[in-house]
Amino acid sequence: MVKVVITGTQHISTPNLPRNSRHTFIKTKNFPTGRYPIEKLWKPFSSFIPWQPIWDGYEVIHSFNRIIYTNKPWFLTLEDHLSLYSNSRNQLESTVYPILNNRLVLDNCKKIIAMSSFAKFRITKKIENWNIAEKLKQKLTVIHPNFPVRVNHAKVYDEKQPLQFVFIGHHLARKGGIVALRVAKRAKALGLNIKINIISGLGIGAGRPTDFPDINKYAEDLKLLDLDNVNYYKSLPNQQVIDLLSKSHFQFMPTLQDSYGFSIAEGFSVATPAITTNICALPELITPGENGFLLEVPLNESREWKNWLHGEKLQTEEYWEVLNGTYDYLAEAALEQIIKFLDRSDKREHYEYLSAGALAQAQNVNNAEKQNELFDLLYTAAAK
């Protein structure tokens, strides 16, 4: 049995760790505790003093989105390239950054794990001009997030019941909740027998990627939460979320920015197919017509939504027009896909096929049981 320290970005650690490991995990706390850990002063501090002292001893470190200055064997999991240190005009930073990045080529850094092929692509682009690039590429591998597979058969579609969708995401607009509400409005006007369940803390506006900063722009959309074909939940315990995923026919996440799509993978664990966009890692999860459908938006060379603006450009009326138009386009595209499904004479058989495809993705790519054994072997080998 190996004692493994877990540190770094907490929200990505759970789906990227073994679920029933034979090893012991030691979860770290920021140093110092409270709202202002030392990394708030200067980001690289987190690489040198990342956690409060641990007296029990440990053999291995698994870090998430954070390079660690250590002599212990360690693994680094990244959701993107952003946690790799970039060049800086600041003299101190320009001295420290190469030191930290070079820790990645040392023998005690066992693997650099990208949690998707998209992440691997982004990391590879980030390091392509580094003099250590080839050595890093040899350590770079893809291990997808994992979830327990909860069912062993596909779901059956009952045509007598409403077609149910579920949207999950605290960031309502970024994840596609605005699109979901507009779909509900259009579906009601057309007399379509569908229900849309929304689980969201309604995070919206300034500070959320792709969102328009002024939340007043979303006022009319938020009123749609009261539609009689919308069920809104601010939050639910995880088991109730799983239950709702199980009861829904499709997951709906027409997102404009998402590094992976954890909720999509978790929905596959209960054989629920998905409708989402073609950005980032989502095409790795969805094979159109096999386990769901992809809504196409224009992409840039980084495989992100092409029309996403930053800084002051986010606040312009021109950006809102583009964003608002994109919400409308996605709502129409999604509704077209839904109507096509409802008009199929073989929709019962087709739905079962999609559900089986979703389950196959969970079993073959995001299977917690398989990933559990993989990580346990990696930790054992590293500790020797």
C-alpha cells in the first residue's frame, strides 16, 4: 500500500483519481488556510509551498493543474495547458518559470497526464518551442476522467411520455442553459411534448467565460424558468442528480466553453445519450448518431468557439449581438434535431441504439473500474 498526496485543483481531482484504490490518499489543505493561500501572492509559490505540513509520511504525489517542486515520485494531471508556466517580462518570474518547467523532465516526474486528447493537443502546442519539448512529449499520455458505470443495459423510450432533457451546470449561459430555455420556449409554441429539467445555481455574467458581463441582457431568458415545460432546481444532492439523469432521455449541454464535460460522461454511466456542441474535448465523448448529437459552432485553431472575445471587447454591443445570435442558432439547431428524432418511425429502436452507445462510451472510455486498476499500478510502480 502506498500513501499518495493529492494536491492542486480539487474540482478535477475526483473524476481523475481511482475510486476504490487499495492505496491511501492524503488530501492537502492550502497553506495557509483561509481565503488567501500563499499562491494568491504569487502563483509559483504554490509549487514550492503547496500545502500545510504532513507528518505521516508519503511515497507519491499526484498533482492537478500544478507543477510541484519535489524530489518524491509524482504525477501531474492537466485539463489544459494553462497551468504550465509561460515566459514573463518580470525578471524574477523569467528566472523561476524555467526552473519549474524543467522539473517535468526529471526522472521523478513519472507522467504528465492529459485528461483528453484535446488537452494533449493544447499542451503540445504550448510546449512546441520549448527546448525540453521532446522529453515532455515522451511523458505525455491521455487518461480520461472516470465514473462508476451504474447500469448494464440500454434504456427504452416510451412514446407516451414527454421527451425529457436535463441540463446541468452552475454557469447557466456558458454551459448552454440559456439555449435550453429558448428551446423550451420554442417547443411550447410548437406544442411539442417535451420537458426540460435545469439544475443550476444560475451563475451568469461577468467573470464567466463567454458570458456577456451585463446580466440584464439575460433578464428575459431567466423569466423562462417559469415555463410549465421547465423544471428548475437550484441544486440537488448527487444521487438525485444521477436519478434525474437516469429518468431523462437526453442530456443537453450546448456549451460555448468547457474543457471536458464531466456531466456528459457521468450521464453516460446511466446510459443517457447527449446533445452538446463540437468544442474542445466534447467530440471525443460524442459520436453523432451513435451516442448523441453534436451542434456545430465555428472553431478557432485551438478548437474553441471562434467568436469568443476577451477583455473590453466582451462589453460591446457587437459581442452581445454575436452571442445572442449564437444562442438562437443553437436553440434552432437543437430543436431541429429534436423534431427529426420525434418524426422518426423507428424512434423507439433508434433511442435504444443511442442509449447503448452512451453506455458503451462509459464502459470503454470513462470506466472507473478500469481506471482504478490503471492508477493503482502506476502508484505502486512509482513508489518502488
